[in-house]
Amino acid sequence: VLYEVHKMMASFYNAVQRPREQIADAETLLDIANTLVTSVRSQSSEGITPSDFVTAMLKKFGQSGGLDSEAASLRWGDVGLSVSHVFRAAPGCCTMLGPMNTEVKQRKAVVANRKRTARPTENARPEQLAESLEGVKTDTDRNVSVIFDILRRNKRARLENIVLNRRSFAQTVENVFALSFLVKDGRVAINIDDNGHHIVCKTLFRCPHLFP
């Protein structure tokens, strides 16, 4: 219908001879275009209908059925990947607390040195602490012990299963920091298997496909 109306308006334009007729022809074409836009908006005022949604899903993720089935199906794996960012867990912001926290130390004001006469010094005996700090374990020492105990029981594990904490970035960094001590001491080895996975295992245990 729109094509026929446009064709008729074009024939009227060819018959235009005066400027006033050209203006009237253009205003009529504008009114027809506005009427068409209003009609389209009134038809789609309800938004996307279920039929439109299914049609769009089949167009983007549809695949033809196999020999046994003629019905079209969806690539549900691709659908899940496209909406995975909506359902991704977002627990919040993690801060670096624990053994890696640092505090800003205020600098002491520099005092000009003045020449003073030497005062007689007294022999002072330092006070001994009641408890020795050798037996006190830090949080990093505890993390090292936990990681080594896990490898002692399981013999081997994937790197992400050892250090990754999906709910705490700070804990993940601390786990990597603790694992680095075990690797540095030679108690743990990190290698890549045939599937490209990083495998963590004790050096005394021969991991298959890793230590020929």
C-alpha cells in the first residue's frame, strides 16, 4: 500500500509546475510518512512479543535438526555463554588484609645536629622478653602449612584448585604468595600436563606425564 501511495505521489510531483505546488506536494508526503510512523508505533506499543523473542532466538542460536528430527533446536551452550555475565557472582570488593597489609610510617622531623659535649654513658642491661617469638606462626606460615598438607594427602592438584578463591581476590594473592615459598624451597613443583593444565605436586612424588 505504501508503495502504491508513493508511486501516486511521484506522479503528482512530475506534474508540478509552480513553487506553491511543490511545497504542497512535499507537505503531503511528510504527512503520509508521519502517519506511517504513528501506525507502526501503535502496533509495537506492547514491546517484544513471545513470538518475536522465539524468532530472534532461532535466528541467532538456531540450528537445523538432524536426520532423526526435523524440528529446529537451539545451541544452548552458546545461549549460556551469551547470558553468563548476568548470572556471574559478584560478592563485592575485597581488600588486602592479613600478612600483606602495610601501614604508612610517619617520618620524623629532621633536627639539626649540634655539637654537644659527650656525656658519660651508663652500662644498661637490655630487658629480656618473657616469651620467645620463634614459636609464633604468622598467617603466611599457616597458609604454607595448609597448602603442603593438601598436597601431602592428594599428592597432586591443579594450580587453580590450590590457590584460586573466587570470592576473595586478597586470599587468592595470599595463596599464591604462600605457594611461592614451597616452590622456592624445592618442596613443590609446578608443571604442565599434556592437556595444558598447570599441575602442582610434591617433588618427592613422580607426577605421571610430568616427570619422564
